[in-house]
Amino acid sequence: MMSQKALLIIDLQNDYFPEGKFPLHNTVQTLSNIKIAIDKANQQNIPIILIQHIADAANGIAPFFNKGSLGVQIHPTILNAIAHADIVEKSYADSFEQTNLEQVLQKHKITELLITGMMTQNCVTHTAISKAAEKYDVAIVMDCCTTVDQMIHNIALNAVSTRVNLQTTEQAFA
């Protein structure tokens, strides 16, 4: 059976950028790298799935990603680069937890996940090592992820490297 990749873009939301409530390290370069990944995915007819974190109001006021805020919105550069991507809303670090991600992947007959996005040590790795992700070939696209600083990013990637394939954008779309 032929493998079918999907590009997952996790939490590329305004609050993680310089004007947001929790700006991360290296967001401009990461955004630029993800745009390249989007272009390559589009050229290869690889489905793109946007994952958007929305804070659960039942847990009290969140520091960011509050429903209805400007910060919760997916970065306009990403939305403008993708005409019609599926958007999966989540409220946990694991993008599979209590979401419709599994159904979206089944709809596209996905067998392989290329994971990109924000908070390498949190949502990116938790999605990559999710129990629900075990049935897929999973790769984290290293140059398309970031977090609070380079050290935490590197520690997270090293920690997950025994369970998940780490690739560059070039390797992911070769």
C-alpha cells in the first residue's frame, strides 16, 4: 500500500509571535520554514491540517489562546498560504486528545505524519508520541518547530528522538 503523508501544523497562533501574549524564540524563521513546507506539501498534493489550541474556559482564565481573542487566531501568513486546510481545534497538548484529528486523518487515508509547529517540548512532542499516533509513521520536521529557546527545543527533540523520526524540511519532502 502506498503511504500518504499529511502535514500537521500545530498552534501557529498569534499569541506565540512578537505582538502576542507568549512570544516564542525564532518564530519568524520557523514561520518562513513552515511556509516552505506548505509549498512543498501543495506541490506533492499532501493534505495540510492546521491544529488550533483554544484554552478551555472551564479551567479558569488562561494566560493566552482565549476563545474570541486575537491571540487565539491562526497566524494570517499560514491562513493565506493554505486555501482549504482542515482545522482541528484542541484544548490539550496532545492534538489527538478529545479532537476529530483521527477522523480527519482517516478521511484523507493518511499513513504518515509530518509534524510541525509551536512548543516543541509540549504540543509537538505530545502529539508525536500520542498513543493515537502509534499507527502512523511519525516524523517531526525539526526546522519547522520552535519553543521558548533553542536549548529547550534541542532537549525536547533529543528526548523524543528514540521514538520519533527527526527530519529536516528537505528530508520530509524528498
